Amino acid sequence: MFEKFISALGMKQQAEITQVINLYDAVLAHSAWKRRLFLYLEGQSKEDLQPAKIGVDYLCVLGKWIHSDGKAHFGDQPEFVELVEEHAKFHAHAASVVEAHQAGETDRAMDILTGSFDEQSRRTVKCLTKLNAIVEAGKK
């Protein structure tokens, strides 16, 4: 169904989607979060990570796209709805890693990072990969 929707978009709309957001870059950016968080837990990061900001899913480039153009183009599609949900959970898990660390619970933070965060990251990347493949197939 999603593939039919993408193919129904005109070439101009497909080009607009890939110009506004590169889903492959979003995959890379979200995949890099595990390393960023690991370095933070190890005290090797100078980033000022704030759980209140990290936990908000619409502040990153992908989140901004999801809640604007993405929603406008794909909002009623089940695959897109899944991405919205998984992406929000990703940010919640990332925030919980930082919260635990800042509360002095670095072991718990590492457990979250290597457990539930890691799993949520895989789910989010899987959604992004699927959506990117569909958008790219529609351009051909």
C-alpha cells in the first residue's frame, strides 16, 4: 500500500522529500547516538547532554521532518506511523541513559544503553531503512 502511495506521488514531490530529508543520513545520525552516549558515560565527551531536550523527538532533523513534511506526505500510512512511534521511543530511551548517569547510576545507564536503548535504536533504524527504500524505489 505504501509503495502505491509513493508511486502516486509525482516526481516533483519525490524530489522534494529527498531534498528536505535524506533518510540515509538520518539512519547514520541515529546510529551514531550509541557512540555519543557511550563516550558521555565514559567521561570522554564534552557535550552538554540534557535529558529534557534529548527526550523530545521533534528537535532533531528527522523529528522536524516527521512532524511536518513527513506527516503531510505519509501521515496516514501504517509504516510512517510506526516510524513516528519508534522514533519517539528512541529519544525517550536516550534521555533515560543520560538521566541515569546524571543521577549517579552509571551502571544502570550502561545497562540501558546496551539493552533497551540498543534494541530501540535497531527498531528506529529498521523503520528508517524501510522508508528510505520505499522512497528510493518510487524515484525510479
